[in-house]
Amino acid sequence: MATFSKRSKKNLSQCEQDLQILFNEVIKIADCSVLCGYRGEKEQNLAYSRGYSTVKFPNSKHNSMPAMAADVVPYPIDWEDEKRFIDFGNMVMRLAQSLHKDGVMKHRIEWGGNWSRFKDYPHFQIRV
């Protein structure tokens, strides 16, 4: 069974409880890395300027503590393998729906891979 690296554990610990619950279940099924939980002003505005985000600080769900969003990718990372990101995202969303339905998670999850205007395959956030 896969386990999170120290960096992934730290990043996930910055996230809202339901994201922690979800990805602690995901890691039991698929190896993955938590690239980002909380983002401060400098990091958020850099992500915006590089085109990785459509919003500046403080308008991202990454910008609260605990973070209402996490960027999580299948490991090992292959940025060119879009199908792998889509398959991973769909698996995460099926699991999130099941955990929510069973009452394990109180919030629904939204995936950036389902957005029409801007595809953000690593991005998962709390729907409120």
C-alpha cells in the first residue's frame, strides 16, 4: 500500500477535514502526491501569474487556513499523461461521492477537471 511523503502529509494537514478524510482514503487505493494545500499571498499570486490559477490572493480556496482546496496528482507525476489525471480525478470523485453519501464527509467535493472554462486536473475543493 502506498503512503504519503512528509511533504504530502504536511500539505494535506493544512486542508479542511473532509479533504484530509478523502485523500487519506485515496492513498489506500492509488499512489498520489499532495502538491499544495494552503497558499499564501506570494504563492497564490505566482500561481496566477504563471497561469496555474485564474484568481489572485485572497480569492482562491487555497488561501484560507485550513485550506478549502488541495492540489493532488497521481504518482509518479507525468504532466503529459492527461488520461491518467482524468482517470485519477474520476476515481477521487467516485470515492468522495461515496464517503459523502455514507456520512463520512459532510461536504461535497468539486474537481477542477470538470470545469469547462479552465481545466485544473490536480485541483479538488470543498463545494459550499
